[in-house]
Amino acid sequence: MSTLTMGEQPIYSTRAHVFQIDPNTKKNWLPTSKHAVTVSYFYDSTRNVYRIISLDGTKAIINSTISPNMTFTKTSQKFGQWADSRANTVYGLGFSTEHHLAKFAEKFAEYKEAARLAKEKSQEKMEMATSPSQESPGGELSSPLTPVTPPMENINGTDDICDTTPNSDTRPEPSQNALAFAHSPVMTKHWEAELEALKGNNAKLTAALLESTANVKQWKQQLAAYQEEAERLHKRVTELECQSNQTPAIKSQKTELNQTIEELENMLRDKEEEMEKFKEELENMNDLMEQKDTLTQKLEETELRSRVLEEQLAGAEQRLEENQEEQENFRKSLRTLLELLDGKIFELTELRDTLARLIEEAS
């Protein structure tokens, strides 16, 4: 069954890491996406329904219908959650910035209020349908106002072109038990290697961007020159055609001009294709910048956790040394006690022998 219906339209989109509450513990968060995915508000004009939908590939990881009794709660600076009683789960979203979280929460409240108004209007419509006094003279029911479909907003809720660079902050942790991340020297080296690779790619892409920008300007100038040249050649062809007495030389010149025009038009098409390719490369570069910033943040967190673990290890080693010293002192005390016991046993043995001799002498 398809997730979207024919009447649904996306009205706001952003990017976030998606989580669901663990159905067993009801405490821990389980990530449902390996990376930040698009989360969109949809409006179904046929049913007057607002939904939150997110797809990871072809799999729907969020399909939540907004109802008036829902509440979106900010649990941290970059994390928010809401409960969906119909889906019997709690969804969590980790955003890259506080602004994106605030914008998503603002839209949630706006569409929740719109859902409430739509529900009230639907109830009013039902009451009007069941009440004879609400019928028009022709016997037709007067229909309530249909809510206007909210305008489509660009991704991240701005009027600019979708820029995925703000997502470069990091995949935020929803809570202390939200994500199990293995902080170890091996992982640190792994993230450092990926960061260095991304830095190299970033430098190459930056150079390519500067070069492509310069090329685009040059191509625009060439395009204008080619257009002027094409217009001039067209005029020249027209003039030659208007001449009544055309010589073979003029016909040959006309053919050459037509070939030149065709070559210029082919060159223009090639330049336009190259410009489209450079636009795609710029979009890919934005994605790589986002990945680089995400890995940088993760590396900083890993280094911080490593320092904490090193401090804990140093404390444990110190306590181990103190325990070993106490055990050594305890062994020394035991040796001393054993020596004292040996002396006492030897004295008791001599006393026993002396008493035995005295008994024998007395008998």
C-alpha cells in the first residue's frame, strides 16, 4: 500500500536523524536511519489531514497523522519528540541546529492548530448535514469553507535554495542512553582518517568550484558573443538571399555561414550541458561539506570521551597500586605473626619436654 495519496502535497521539509522509542524498555531510543533524512509535513486536501512522513530509501520510517491532542516536546537543544497513539510509538528527531528544531516545532504547532480547526469544521459540517435548519432552499447543504492548502516551503523552512551545509553540526544524542557509540582509540583513528580524506576532497571541490565559477562567467561571455555572431550571420544570410544575381561564390559562402551557425549552436548546447553538470557537482559538494562537519563533531566528541576514559584509567591504576601496597603490608604482617607463632610453639615444645623430664625424675 502506498504511503502517499493523490491529494497529498509536501508543505514543509527539513533534515534530521530519526529515532523511535524501544518498545521493550520504553526508555532507550533506537535509530531508524543511519544518517540524516528528509522529514516532511504533508497536507491531504481531500481528507483535510496533516501528516509527518519520512522515507529512508523506499521504506517509510515515519508515518504519523497529526491530531489536536498531540504535543511536540523539546527535550534538549537539538532534540524533540512526540507520541503517536495510533502507531503506538514515540518518535524522536535529532536536528543539526537549534533553529531547525525551533522551526519544526513551530510548524508542528501551526499544523496541529490547523488540524483542530479542520476537525471542528468537519464536526460542524456533520451537524449541518443532520440539522434540517441548515439546509438551503434547493435542498442542498451549505458546505463549510475548505482550508486553504498551506504554501510549499523549501527544505529547512527557508526561502533560499536547500542548503545542506547547516546539517553539518552533528547527529545529536537524544538522551544518555539514546545511542550506543563505541569510543575507543581505534574509532578515533578511523574518524581521523575519514576526516583527512574529506578535507582533501573538500580542498579539491573548492578548487573545482572556483574554477567552475570562473568558467561559467567566461562561458556566459562566450555565449553572448556567439549569439551576437549568430544574429550577424543570420542577417548576412538574409542579405545574400535577397540578392537577385547569386554567384557560385556567394552560394558557397552561404553554405559556409550555415555550417558555422550550426557549429555555434552545437557549441552552445555543449556549454549548457557542462553548466548543468557543474550545478550537480556543486550540490554534491554541499553534501560532502555536511559529512565533513558531522565527522569533525564526532571526532571532537570521541576525543573528549577518550580523555575522560584516560582519566578514569589513571584513577583505576592509582587505586590498583594502593591495593597492591596494602596487600604487601598485609603479607609482611602475616610473616611477622608466623615468626612469632613459631617462636611460641618452640618455647611450648621445650616447656613440654622439661615437664616430661621432671615427671620422669619424680617417679
